[in-house]
Amino acid sequence: MKIFENPKRVLVTRQFEQSGSFVNLLSAKGHYPFLLPMIETVQLCPVIEPGEYEIIFFTSANAVKYFAPYHHNIHGKAYIALGEKTAHAMEVFLGISSHITPTVYDLNNAMQIIYSIPLKNARILSPGAEKRLELPVEQINEMGAELITPAVYETTFAEYPAGYLDSFIVDNKIDTVTFCSPSAAKSFLRQFNGDKSLLDIVSIGTTTALFLDKQGVISRYPENFTVESIVEII
């Protein structure tokens, strides 16, 4: 039997359907994963004009998943996926490959790529969450393009009975708490009344870490913004 050094008891706060590989990776490294989703996603039904768009830009795998029912009559000349996980979701749900995939999950990096494309009279479609990373609509409009951002899903907090989260952390002797989005972190902070300084908090990237920092919570994050990289630094 393989003996692992310094195994951790790790709280995974992602949705159930997105946590399988994360849990397996943690287990393979000898850690003990505990799954308690902090957020849920719900399909919305916006009206999206059918036809062809110069660019279709996805910022998350969920954006791809919930846009999929519309794809039969909406097409893009170019597809851009923010991050490798989003690009993989395009292959799974849409059956197409991303033309451009910034490997680092960073919106500013992706926008610089979009700015390098001739945008005059272009229509850019970016389906996503009702509340999400802010896209530079005004700047894109100034370049002569139209940015359309329909909300195809919404993220809601997973609500637990009062005191449940605190008891879960204590009873399971959680060492490390992981967050893969600001929404998950916000939901956790709303419901946790314990001493956060006693927890090792790991964010998936700078966006989530910055949100936590604004709440006075210190977290660390990997160089590459993926769950695989989170596991490597735990």
C-alpha cells in the first residue's frame, strides 16, 4: 500500500457535476476530498437572434453547456474559448473546436486577442451567466463592433441550514478549502461563521483570489488556473 506524505482533508465547493475529476485527482494524491457544493446553476431561456456572428466568445464551460440548445441555428465565423476547459466543453457540447484558446484563464488576455482582430461592423456573441466577469462593451463598440451578451444561465447560492457549514468543517476536520469561482467563495463566506484564518484557502486563479482579498481573506493560487494545478499546490 502506498503511503502518502502529509495528506490533507480538502473541501471541494464546486457543483456535483463538475467535481468528479477534481475529487479523483485529490484522491490519487492521497488527500481526502469532501464535496459540499456552494453554488448551483440554472438554465435561462433568453431570445438570441439566429444567424451568423463574426465571433462567438465563451468565458466558461457552463456558458458553452447552456448555449448548446441554441447552436443549431446560430453559427460563428470564429470561436474563442477562455481556457482549455472551456475549449473542451465546446468539443463535447457543440462538436466544434475553438479557433483561439488563451491557455491562461485571464479575461484581459483574451480581450487583447479579440482587439487584434478587425472588428468594424462585427457582431460578437458572448453567452454566459446572468452575473459574470464584466466585458468591455463600450470599448468594443468604439471599435465599430456590437457585443451581445445574453444570459443563458444564472448562478445561485446553495443554501444550507444555519450552522451546517461550520459543523461540516469541524466534524470532518477540514484542512483546506478550495474555490473555483468568486460565486462559490461568496456563498461560503455568507454561511461560514468560524475562524477563516485557521483554514488553508486555495483559489483556482487571480479572479477568485482578488475577490477573497477584498473580503479580507488570504488565499493562494497556482500558476496555471486549473484544478489539476490546484491539486499540485495542496
